[in-house]
Amino acid sequence: MSDYQIETKCIQSGWQPENGGPRMLPIYQSTTFKYDTSEHMGKLFDLEEEGYFYTRLQNPTNDAVAAKIADLEGGVAAMLTSSGQAANFYAVFNICEAGEHVICASSIYGGTFNLLGVTMKKLGIECTFVDVDAPEEELEKAFKPNTRAVLAESIANPALVILDIEKMARLAHSHGVPLIVDNTFATPVNCRPFEWGADIVTHSTTKYMDGHAMQVGGAIVDSGNFDWEAYGDKFHGLTTPDDSYHGIIYTKKFGKKAYITKATSQLMRDLGSIPSPMNCFLLNVGLETLPLRMERHCYNAQKVAEFLQAHEKVAAVNYAGLPGDKYHELAKKYMPKGTCGVISFELKGGREPAVRFMDSLKLASIVTHVADAKTCVLHPASHTHRQLNDQQLKEAGISPGMIRLSVGIENVQDIIQDLSQALEQA
Ligand SMILES: *Cc1c(COP(=O)(O)O)cnc(C)c1O
């Protein structure tokens, strides 16, 4: 499908029915798959032959959706996970072990901040959080001999920092490590991290990809571009024999698909976290309309951002689509079709008016979610980022009065009307 435009790929990639086969992706709700000979099954276990044997490792429904997402990002292979959290964990853990180090953007999703700063630390993996807007000379200082990856979001949730992908890729590569970009908010429709040098892309498919708040899921996509063997001393898990698979060497046996194969055959095998086939089916339905929805999300968000910016009770609006926004130029470069539907803004007076405003909304709902068809709001300081202290909040680009507004695809006049009446109450 690689010659088609993204709108076509969203519909046509992945499931390829055989003659007389079902046009719609079937839900293979089966844990196991049947074989005629014991020898055949043995070859599957040796990774000698491709085929299905147990859904924790592979499932036809899941694989069709993984293939579609790999195609959408322009990658060579993808692995789906049961959540975006699992995707980011596996993406890093696949190439980084105890005693090693990663660099991560400080303005990052709260769950990723805890994952790297707290939980992975307990596994012996150290993380340095950096301000990705800092000059390269400054960022250089974060690299250590045991650094194994750099992780950042193309559009930071919720700070809406737009990543200078080329700059970060250049830095990572000059230190012989891959750049992992969490492309959840931009989606492959609006941002193509591999075209700017990123090596691995992750997603919380829970957000726009699904688009209807139906399933929690994640994905890891490999560009196939990072040369693991050139830095074999750092990535020995990929370049030396795997004792748990009869001594196969992933880079030798699987070439450009080494990274995803290792993630599946080691991390999924040992840690689990697969999505259910039913959830993959739902995700696939969502993906079909992703380009249409992203266009409308961006259109509506732009109108809402302009409305908020002109409102007397609003102190500040962050949306890269606004010409005065700090990230406007970077957004134009990396996301020419638009960024996403998420806006953050601050009411004059801080925390209390923010809460009064939220409680007065009628159409927009208060939910711990963003990036789906329905307009919704969240107060990061009292919800998603509740665990962070004021200093950490500041580092993550969040102020106590900040409201995160996820603009849906309803009629924009109705959305603005609702915000307007709630602002009167604030
Ligand atoms: C939501 C989110 C995650 C976590 O994904 P889950 O599917 O909720 O586990 C990771 N990264 C970003 C940017 C997110 O928005």
C-alpha cells in the first residue's frame, strides 16, 4: 500500500481479503490456532516459520491492524499493545536494561513521566528529563556513555510543546542512540516523524486513532532505519545470540524487523499486555475515518482557540495554530495540515475560576480523556498530573489554573456557545 496517500491507506491497508473472504476485518477471537503436524508447530516456536499459534504472540486481527499502522507511519513493522503505557514501556525496555540510561522530554504525558521517573527507575534504568526547547549544546550534556534512547512527544500532552524532531534526531544519532517519538496527538495524518529522522514511533491508540473512546490500546512502529549493528556494544540484546530463542541473533535473522521481532518474541512473550482482537477491530474502524476526523478537529480547535484568545476572561491560550504561539513555526514545518484538537488555556484568576468554568459546561464533559469525537475538558493540576508537585508541574509546562480542552468534531458554533456561557459563570 506504500504508493497510496494516507487517506487511502487508512481505509485499505492492513486486512487484505482473499477471493470470497470477508471484506471487513474479522475478529479472530481465538487464543490458539490448529496445526496438522507436530513438526510444523515446532518450527513456529523456533521462529523458523511465520504463523499463528498463540494470541499473546500473534493474532490475525491484531496483525492486520498493526500492519495498517506501520504503513500509516511509513515503518517496516509494528507491534500493538494493550495500552499506550505498555507501548512506551516496551519501546524503551526493548533496548535498555538495568544500569543503562534514557533521556526524556520533561514536558511529557504524566503517565510516561511516572513510568520513566519512578517505575523504570526501580528496574535500574535511570532517566534524565530535559527541556527539549533548550539549545543543542545544553541538551548534549544529558548524554552519558550508557544512554540508550531519547524519548519525546511530537505534540506534548498536555503542554502542547511541538518537538523539533530534526534537532532531537540529530542529537540522538550523534550519540549513537535512536529517537523514539510518541506521535499520539499528531497522528500519522498530521505528522510523519520518520521523515524527519525519528527511528521509532509510539502511540496511545486510545486517543485520535480510535477516536471514539472505545478501547485503550497502544502501538510501537519501527522505521527500520536505525543501524543497531553499528552500535552493537550498546544494543547487544539485538546483535548477540538470544539464549531464550536457541541463540538467534535478531539483527542477523530479521534485518530491518529486528527491533519489533525482539519486542514481540521477548517482551510480549514474557510480560503480556496484548490488546484483545475485539479492541483491535474497534481501533481499525476508528482508523478508517482518522483523516476526516483530524481535519475537523483542527478546524474546530482553530476557531475555538481564536474565540478564547479574544475573550476578556482568558489570560492565555496555547495552540500552535495561533500565529503568535511559541510553537507556530515548528508546527508549520512538522505539521503543515494542522496539529490536533487539543488546546490549553488559562483563565484570569487561576485555579478557582478554572474549576467554576468547568462545572458550568453543558456540552463539553469532564472526563479523564482527550482526543476523541466528543469535546471534553480536564484540569491537569487536579486530575492527570495530580501526583506532581508545583515545581514538577512547572517543569512539565503546566500551571495550576491551566485547563486542557479537547475540541471534538461537533458543530463548532455549539462548542463555542457552551464555552461562552461557562465563561460567564467563571
Ligand atoms: C494517553 C497517552 C499515553 C498513555 O496511553 P494509554 O493508552 O492511556 O495507556 C501515552 N502518551 C500520550 C501522549 C498520551 O496522550
